[in-house]
Amino acid sequence: MEDDTGEKSSFIVGLIENRAKEVGVAAFDLRSASFHLSQYIETSSSYQNTKTLLNFYDPMVIIVSPTKLAPDGMVGVSELVDRFFSTTTKVIMARGCFDDTRGAVLVKNLAAKEPSALGLDNYYKQYYLCLAAAAATIKWIESEKGVIITNHSLCVTFNGSFDHMNIDATSVQNLEIIEPMHSSLLGTNNKKRSLFHMLKTTRTVGGTRLLRANLLQPLKDIETINARLDCLDELTSNEQLFFGLSQALRKFPKETDKVLCHFCFKQKKVTNGVLAIDNSRKSQILISSIILLKTALDALPLLSKVLKDANCFLLRNIYTSICENEKFDLMRKRIGEVIDEDVLHARVPFVARTEQCFAVKAGIDGHLDIARRSFCDTSEAIYNLASKYRKDFKVPNLKIPYNNRQGFYFSIPQKDTQGKLPSKFIQVVKHGNNIHCSSLELASLNVRNKSAAKECYTRTEICLEGLIDTIREDVSMLTLLAEVLCLLDMIVNSFAHTISTKPVDKFTRPQFTYDGPLAIDSGRHPILESVHNEFIANNIFLSEASNMIVVTGPNMSGKSTYLQQICLVVILAQIGCYVPARFATLRVVDRIFTRMGTMDSVESNSSTFMTEMKETAFILQNASHRSLIVVDELGRATSSSDGFAISWSCCEHLLALRAYTIFATHMENLSQLVTIYPNVKIVHFDVDIKNKRMDFKFLLKDGPRHVAHYGLMLAGVAGLPNSVIESAKSITSKITEEEVKKIRINSQQHHHIQMAYRVAQRLICLKYSNQDEDSIRQALQNLKETCVNGGL
């Protein structure tokens, strides 16, 4: 089946819902022959979970039912697609196509794994909605693409998206994971990149797609993360292995994962009336897939040689499952019996075309040999014609290029034509400094050459039928090979390559716990540090005893960058990559929530404040104690009293939830939280005031700091009249004086509670420490002395 999507998505997604707010999603990847089924309760009336999943898949086609099945107050998935995915093709299928019983049978027959391994028998009733979506999706694919999916060929996963960290669509945009914000305004030459663009040094299309999928849905399983990190440890310490793997992966075609779809799908049998349609393109793609597979299998011995001495679990497992698997050798020998030994996958159009015509060994099919002679004769005649024209028309630099759309054509430099061409040349088009054209003789030869090539493709496909059926028997092995190559491409050519281009000790291996602290020493922003040479590193420490940090500081002091930096470091760590820090230990995060920026939403008729409240409501409704929540300015878009009240109450809710929270604000009154809640920590970004100007240090320091009138200073720089500035200073001084007095009184009242809590915090840190018994005893003694002396 043809699939020229490249790096673009090749997902077909089926969606259905019920009145209990449940949504079923079936996502079929045409390129990798994988089927992902998810079913969940939609907790948001704005369908945030569904939008996140659709943003992840970025589908070509979305299939929905014609009737609204959503509960009252929710727009329905069909309306959701119209509003937020208007550029995606929407297909409406009859409600009867969404048949969960039919879906269960199809999944059972098509899955490469046994039904017991999938858990289908146990979860049939639980997953009935996504099985209904699966039935509609498979029906559309088979009817629209004219194929039959081979039994036991698909990689099927249930509820896959929720086995990973969940990052909603708004946070993906705020954190610049895939695309930099305002890229259309900054232009194509701006240096700022997204995290995806920073890591996108993969060589294969499948590796690039896997990298994007990992960034949007990082891992949660510590064992899998550590297996990747162990692999990185070995690659960074063993240069021979790193460069050997890089060279071995270059031998595999960039589209190796694409070959799978041509062996997982069979073309439907057609009637004689339909046979009149030109099927040479389908034959050509099938031949190209066989050549691509042969090239990939020929590259396996070099990969095996490189991996033979690897030590880490991941590389050893790849060596055992791929390199020592005899089925690949048998498949290579079977292909070698039919396909010519010298045939290789090529990207240049004419070379690829010639390889396809001569793919099958000579002597296997007499009709094929005749068609090849005709193809060679017409190709030779075309080159002879070009030589004749060079002499007759005195154009020594005439060339005869080829492309799949036009066939052969002439390319003549404009300087050789002296302003005009002989009348023999037709279809004249200027192309840069050259003129592209043809002639009646060339057009005639092109038709004959194309006809001979079509005959070659048809006869070659007939010769390959038996070989293709043999390959289909072991299609699950090809699925495994494609997955392994994509994973190696991501780890070697993206993760290890990125680390190798940085100075030594700039990136470090993160440590993981399920219940420990989030501690990053000298962390840096992974994107901005590549733009700014002298990026200031900052720390963070969050634990069960100190689970909220309130960040204060003037405008432009670095608060937003710091919040984004923490999230990106966590994402990097949970995809199994080193992080830009001196040291990092992390508690596994199940979801990242962000509330950043101030912008109206014209599409949903929401003001800036309403947009803020909707995003905040989504966070409070869906966050768990394992979530990482980042809030950058809450309540700015309404009255100061209401904004402060909402910010305070949201902080109290998150404190009760025990989620790790970083809250950036300009509201200095929020620093009073620390006087009531000892698990709150106040920090600020340092700034010096010189000659009524602010000198930003971008360095995070403990405790609150009142920078007098920093807003008024910026207003003065912006050009407000001095009389207005002076009047504003007088007003704010009176207000500030009262606030400082309140903070001092509250701090004194709650001093003893804070002391006790800080002791508890140190004890919890020691609980998760890896130090030996003597070191812990010494630390306890030091803590006791510090507490007695009032040092805490």
C-alpha cells in the first residue's frame, strides 16, 4: 500500500463517546502497522484529554459517528474535530460501523500477540468503546485503501497513552516541546528552537517519529528509563561502540520502518474491468519494498559485529533478539534466491527505477527479460538522442535528467541558447539559470520507455508473489526489526550525539525514585543555553515536606524561563536522556500541567481571565499527588483583590494535594503563605538597583525580597511622564508599609511551627539518602546541634 507521508503523520483515528463521558479512541498507524486503543473518562467539558491524544497522533483522517452521543453540556467529538482540527479530513461513518463485538473479533485476529497476552479476554467489557472505534477504523482502511490486513500482523496496544507521562496540548505549546512559540512572528531564521528541533539529529524517518512520540509522552517506568540511561552510559564511555553503531545505522535505508506496511496489507482481488486501471505504481512500490528489505537485511551483519561486545542490557537484548535470530538469515537467503545480489535501495529516481526493473535475477521469467531489453534499448536511444542534439544544435552542456513525473527531459544552460532555441524543442520552461524542454522524438521514446518499465514491474511482481507470501509469514520479525532500528536511531543519533557535542560534564545522568524529592543542582535551560553562551544555572528542591515553591522577582528577571527549564529537564530525564545539570534526582511525574501566558481565546469567546480560569480548572480537576504543576502568574487579568484571593485559594488546594508545584507571581502578599504553611518555600530572582536602573542577575536566591517600585522603573523606561511616576510612588509606598508590617507579625507568630517542619524536612531527605550509616548518624548529630543553636 502506498504511503508517501514521510515525517508527517500516517495515523487514521476513530473516535466515539457515550453519555457517561467516556471516550473510545482507535489509532491505526499505516506506516508502522501498529494499532493503539484507548478508553478513558473525559474529565473536562472542553475535551482536554481527547485534544491531547489527537495532538499526539496528529492524524490524517478522523472517523466519527453521525449522531451526537455526548452528555448535556459537552459539544461532542464531531464538533470538537470541526473546531480544533479543521485541517484534518473528517469522515462520518454510520453508527452501525462502530460495532464493539466486530471490533473484538478483528483485533483478536489481526494482533500479532495472543489475545491472552493483550488482556482482551479480561478487558473486553472495559474497552468496548475503543473496540467499536477499532471496527470502524479497520472498515474504512480496508474499503478506502483497497487492501486486506494480514492476520496476526499488527502490533496492538491497549490504553497506551496512559502508560506514559501525560502532557496536555496547552502545555506542549507553552513548553515549546515541538514548535517554538511565536515562530511565525520571529521568522524562519530565528535561532530559538524547540526541544524537538534541538534533539532532531536522527537519520531515519522512524527515529524522528519515535523521538516526537517520546517527547509528547515520556516514560513512567523507571526500569525502562534506566535501561536507556545504561545504554547512554556505555555509548558515552565507549567511543568505538558509539561510532561503530553510528556507521552501522547509516547502512540501513532511512525508510526501513515504511517497508512493513507493504507486507501487512494484501491488495484486494479485482475484476477484469478494473484491471484496465494502471497498477504499475503499486507494483513499483512493492518491488521497492523488497529491495529496501534486502538492503536492510544485508546491513544486519555489520550491526551484529558492532553489538557483539556490548555490555548494557538494552544492547545485549537487541543483539540476542535481532542479530542472533536465524529467521533473518533464512529470510535473506530466500530473498537472495530471487533478487539479484547487486541490487541496492536507491533514492535517485532513474537509478531506483533501473534497480526495480532489474531486481529479479535474469532467466527466471522470459517475458521479463524481453521487457528489460526493450527498457534498455529505449534508455540507450534517449541518451543517443541527447548526444545527437549536442552536435546538431551546438549545445555541448545539454543534459538529460529524469524525474518520476516528466520522465526524461532536456536541461540546457540559458547562456548556451543565446536568447532562443531551435523550433525542434517543445514544452520550454525557464528553471533558474537553465531551460527545461523536450522534443517530439524524446516524447515518443519516453512513452516507449515508460511502457517497457511498466511491463517490467508487472512481470517482476508476478515473480515475487511466492517470496512475498513467505515474508508475510514472519512479518512480526520485521516489526521487531523496525522498532529496534528506530530506538537505536533515537538513542545513538539523537541522545548520544547531542551529549557528545556538549562540553564534558555539561550533561549528567538523572537518578529516579517513586516517592523521593525533585532535586536539580545547577540546572540549565536545554534550548536557551545553545543560544546564550553565558546561561546562568539555577537549583530546585521539592519534596513531600516542601512541595511548593513560590518564585518572585521583577518582570524580565527570569521567572518564566526557570519554570520552563524545570519541566524540560524532567521531560528529558523521563525519555531516558541525560539532562543539563550538575546533579539531578527526580520523582517520576505522571502529568505535567502548565498555566502560562495571558492571551484572549477568540475561537472559544473567552477573555484573558476566562482562559486563565479554564486552564486552572483543568489542572485542579485532573492533577494528582504525582503531578508537576507550573503556574506563571495567576489572577493578573482581573481585579487585584479577586486575583489574589484566587491565587491564594489555588495554592491551598495544591498544597493539600501534595503535588510538586512551582508558582511564579508578582503578588508579594503570596509570600505570607510561608508564615502559615511550612511546606511552602519562597525564592526570588536577584536584581541590583543602580541609578534607578535594574541590573538582572538571573540568579535564584532563597527568601522573599522586596524590590521597591520595579514596575514604576520599567514604566519610566517605557516613557510615562515623571509626574505620573512620582504620584504612583507615593501611593505604593503607603500600601507597601502596611503589607510589610503584616508579614513581620505573621512570621513571628508561626516561627516555632516552621522550625519543627524544617527539622521534619531534613529527616525525610535523610530517609531517601544513599549515604552509609555513619554518615547519616553524623548528619543527624549536625541537625540536632543546628536546631539547638537556632540555626534553622
